Amino acid sequence: MAMFKRMLIGLIVFSFVFLPKIVFAAEPINIGIIAEEGTLVGDSIVNGAKLASEQINAKGGIDGRPIKLFIYDDHMKATDAVQAFQRAVYDHHVVAVVGSWISEVALSLEPWAARLHTIYITTGAADPKITQMVHNNYNMYKYVFQLKYNATEMAQTVCNFIREDLVKQYGIISQAEGSPSPITPKTIPFVKEYEKIYGITPAYGGYTTYDAIYVLANAIERAKTTNPDALVKALEATNYIGVMGHIEFYGKESPFAHGIKYGPNYATGVMLQWQHGKLETVWPNNAATSKVILPSFVKK
């Protein structure tokens, strides 16, 4: 009996020490992350992808298959980004590539996504040309998506805020997408977990890339395949509440084809103001943590 007890205790200790919480028997789903490491936004892109993939894997992965990330530093150079994209597809057999906050880099990757029939989701580049290329030649560039407000929509955010708020009062304001604002019920928990792990508040690339990994995982689950053409259709049907808002993509008839829909009930930017040493969200109203405070030198 004593020998049996020792064997039982030994088996229990072995299981706790040596066996992982989740054992995946299926082949992983490989995703490439191209980012400008060493920059605030680039590091946030990498961290956002890691956090999302770790959370998904902890819940069993995508239909029992774990996500495996391959991370590449493009050193803020289009040539390095293209080489990374090629390596991701040819060597690491990724089903999709996510990232880059530099428009010139994203635009350089767009033809390669078309040539290699590989999903590419930029999560930081704002140039409207990225989605205009999809609109102008859908059959070629349909593999490209922009999960980020484009520059036109960013300008519209400022105009909307001025019209709705600053016609009444003035403040020291900045526009931002990466802010701890309660945009959806998922936003603040994401920020807190990100800060706990990485010791810093995420830049906008962290929000967008975190959402991009979940959007991609959701598309794969719905498509029941990693076939790129099937994934295009699944991504086009995206209807997802993320940390940055309600995410849907414009259709091919839009000049912003495969860009995220912008406006009320979708994703919008936020306007911030430093108040008493703390960054507060002052617009839109549904995510505001404070009202605009007039500086002392502004006359009412």
C-alpha cells in the first residue's frame, strides 16, 4: 500500500510539472507578423499579436489547431518587408501576414499578396491607396485588407469632433486610436492585460493587431479552411466586436474596399485631452471619460 501511494504521488507530481495544460495534436496555423520592431507602434503590433494568439491557444486554438506566429522585423524598409513576406510564404507556409504601420511598406507588400495569393492585413498603415487598389482591381488585390482607419477617415474624425464639440468650447486636444477608452466592453480588459504583461500602455498598433488576429481566427473558423480565396469571402463577411469597435469591411464597390467601416456603430477614432496629469477621452460621447476642459487662457 505504501509503495502504491508513493507511485500515485509521483504520477501526480509528474503530471503537474511535465504535462502542458493543452496538448495540440493538430498542425499549427502559421501567421506571419511583419513589424517595425524598436518603434512604439511596431512593438505594439508584435505584442498585440502575441497576446491575442496566446489567448486563443489557451482556449483550444482555432478548431483545435494552435496559432504559431512567425515575427519579422522589416527595419522600416520596404525591401526588408518584401523579403520577410516571401520568407513567410515560401519557408514558413503562413496562411496570412499581418502588420506594418508604414504606408510605403504596406503598399510594397500589396503586389506580393496578390502574386502569392496570401491574405495580408495591414494594422497600422493609413494610406487610402491601399484599399483603392483593391477597389480598382479587385480580382488581383482582393487578398489585402486594412484593419485601420485610413487618413481620410482620421481627418473626418477631427471634423466630426469640431462640429459636435468644439463649436461650443475649446481645449488642448489630440486625436488617437490607441487609448484606454471604454469603446467596447473588451477595450479596458485588453488594456489592463497588455499593461500587466508588457508594462506599457499599447499604441494603436496593439489594438488593431490584437483585433486582426481575432478577426482572422474567426474567419478561419467560419470558412472551415485556410484556402486564401475562401478566407477572402469569410473576411468580407466579418461582423465582430473588438477592442477598437464594431469591425466590418467595406465591399469591393467602395473606394475603400476591404477597409474597416467607419462611423457611428462601427469603428471611430477618439479625441483625447490631458486633464490634471491624466489622459482623458472627450469624444465620442459613448466612450468619453470626461468633458472638454477649457484652458485658463481661453475666454468663454
